[in-house]
Amino acid sequence: MTDEMADGPGYAIADDGSFTAPLNLAYPYSRTVGPIYGAFLTGLANHKVGATVSADGTVFVPPAEFHASTGERLDNWVDVANEGEVVSWSWEADPDDSQPLNRPFAWVLVRLDGADTAMLHALDVTDTSSVRTGMRVRVRWAADAEPGIHAIACFEPVEIAGGGPS
Amino acid sequence: MSIAGLVREAADRALADAGMTMDDIDAVVIGKAPDMLEGVMMPELWLAEALAAAGKPVFRVHTAGSVGGSTAIVAAQHVMSGVHKRVLTVAFEKQSDGNAMWALSVPVPFGMPVHAGAGGYFAPHVRAYIRRSEAPGYIGAMVAVKDRTNACANPFAHLHEPDWTLEAAMESPMLWDPIRFVETCPSSDGAAALVIAAEDVADSLPGPKAWIRATAMRSEPTMFAGRNQVNPQAGQDCAADLWRKAGIADPRREVDVAEIYVPFSWFEPMWLENLGFAGRNEGWRLVEDGVTDLRGGSLPINPSGGVLSSNPIGASGMIRFGEAAMQVMGTAGEHQVDGARTAVGHAYGGGSQFFAMWVVGAEKP
């Protein structure tokens, strides 16, 4: 092994004599999401949560483009509330930079009022004693809401008059 | 449009053409080129919902760029085996969601670099073909002008460029010597779908149908000592098997039209030889003599405009197979070859290592 052999991009000879090279995989993916997800993500920037409704009356949030069981094409559109109920949750003790909050928080499945399905997002609470299935939560909009799921900064507990977080 | 919407649109049209709904379909076979082209892993699981296939068998096929053809063949085998009567098969690619050229060119350290996507990979094969066959340099441009002109008769082709001349094509910028810009397929979004049915089901349906006379698939490794990348053995073997199964002794005379996978124009003469339509080093003469022209040629190649005019990679092979079927059904519209009774669909993929082919006919075999 000579230094001349180590002439590729980032190639190097380690102290133990092994030949090393970096391999950094990165692909610039982008999505065109179509009329249904597109309308949902755009609506969020205007503080509206859109849903699709199937023939059997099921209200899907996030909106489904096709009914998972029947394949029905879903284009009947309604708006639902920006407040709802926690269906399930999991604690995030050590968030990384890509996550909605930079401090410990709860991942929650929220069923918004008027919806039959639940959506995943972050709930801003300080510890596990502050989150429970069935609690009421509402959307906290991002300060400068761009179209996209990050238009919802996170969810927050709904304060009940005369009490603490429900 | 979403990937799900794209696939569903193709499926709906195929079902409508067959006079069926998803309720009639026993199983679904899905194909696309490598998942990293869009960055969606195993999309067939999620697409089952868009295809109303929940609860039905769904099968995924992976054979790189040949996958559209392989997928149609696997679907046909689902029926030929006697297990299913009516199979929906769908293939797609949504190149706008990713960057296929670079997804195909990962610079793995210490390995032979592919460099510059498929064109960079295949250009040396084309140069070798030109050297071996002593083909004139304008043959590639002739194919490009033909395919781009044919595409203008096909409403589903993505490029409609009616004004190409041989002179203009020869002036087109060189991308990967000797492959010019006009001799290169576009990056496309698209989907194709077919319904493949058992003989008794087909007999009960009104309207024209394409009868599958033979199918064949072969593959070989990308690299091995002595490999003939210009005229791969796997392709030769695949074609020989196809002709034998179809009972075709002289494909040049017995086949009326072929849709073959030509992403770079020089692959038309190369595959004409690999398929046995022309002798070794003679494929370019069929191009030069106009044999492969849609109007006036005795063996029109790619009347649809081919991969050179639309390249949703995963779907491109199935489009070839479906176009062959439309030709023998007489439903190809403005790009119909008069009197087509026997047609070939062909696809290749990877580093010219996967091959899939079928012969369809207007008459029941």
C-alpha cells in the first residue's frame, strides 16, 4: 500500500495500514403529493384541517386518497376541528434535531373532533404524568405556517376552566 | 398527482377496457424499478389500498428497467398456472419524485464507477457496436427522428416533437459520446396496467383481445470475464426461447410489429440483432433501409414512439407489452400498423442483463 493508491475522493490510509474511503448516500427526493394530500397540506397553512369522507360516512384525517378497505376514490371534502382527543401516546425522552420539539415530549395519536381516524403528531407536555389517553388537546399553529405538516408546530393540552390540564 | 393516484388511473383504464371492476380481479402483480428511484420502500404494500386490492394476493416483481415486461409475464404465469382467472398487473415510475440518474450511479469506493447514469454506462457499448458493425454515424439519429415522429401519433407519448430532421438530430448536443441529447430517453412519470385473463374468461368478453402466444425471461450477471455487453447471451437465449415457444421460425418475416426497449437510439439496431431480426452487425441496415419505419416499413419498430419518447422506467417495459397487444387488437389508433396480427413486446434492464419478451397474436393459438 502506497500513498499513491489513496487518490480517490476522501481515500486515506489509517494508522493500522487499512485503506479507507467514505460512502455518503444522499438522494434529493421531493414529492408531488396529488390533489388530496396537497389540499390538506395547503389548508394547514391557512389554519384549516381538511378531511375526506367516504360513502359509508367515515371521515379520514389526515385525508385518505383511497379507502383502505374498498379502494373507493375519496374526494368529498370537509373541514374538521383543530381540537380533539388523545387516542394513544408514547414518550419521546431524547428528541433529535429533526423532531417537532427540542425537549422531551409525547408522540400522540389525536382524533380531532369530527374525524373517525387519528393522526400522529407531537404533544408539548413536560412529563409522562401530564399525558393520558382521552385527554383533550388542540393544534398549536407554527408562527410562520408554510404548507406542510410542520404548519402544525405541535399539539398542546386544552386547559379546562377552573382546573389544570385535563 | 400522487404515486397512488398515478397507479390507480392506469388500473382504472385497464379495467374499463376489459369491462371489469376490481371485484372481478383475483390477484394483483405490481412492478417498478428500484425503490430508491422515489425513496418509497416496498410501495406495493401501500398501493394495495389505492388498487382496492385489500385481501387479494399482491405480488411484487423486481428486475430493474425490464420490470414492466417481467411483471406482465409473472401476471400471465399467475393465469397460466391455473391458480387465477383474472389478474390485474400494474407498473409505474414517478421519476419527478427522485433523481434516477444519480440513484443509479452510487460511487461505491473501490468498485468500478458507473458514472453519469445509464447513458454513461451504455455509451461504451454503443461505441463498441459502431466499431464492430461499421455502422454509419447517422444511424442513431435516424432512429431518434423516427421514434420522435412516431410519438406524435400517440397521445400517451410524453414528447411530441414533430419537427426533427436528420440534419437537426446530427446537430443535437453530445451527452455521452456517441449518444446525443435527441438520442436519449426523457425522465418521465407514468404507469401502465394490463388485465390478463384465462382463455375461458377471454372467450366470454366482447371486443378484440390479444392472445399471449409465448413469454420468455432470461438474466445474466452484470460483469463477468468475456461478457458480450453489445449482444448479451441472455438476450439471445431469451429470444431463441421466445421464438421456439411461439412456433416462429423466421421472426423477420413472421412478426408484423415490435415494441422494443430502446432508451438510447442505438439500441434499436443492437436489439434487432440480439432478438434475431437481423444478422450480426446487420441491424443498422434495417434502420437505414426504412424497414423499421411505421409507414412503409415491413417491420415497424416502436410505432408508439418508444422509450425514446416516454420513459417512466418501471412502466416502460409494460408499455412495450401493452403496445404490442394494442397493435394486434387493432386499437393503437393513429400509430396502428395496418394488418398487424403478430407483435412482440420486449424489455431489458440493469446493465443489459435482464430480458423479458412476449409474442401476442390476433388469433387464439
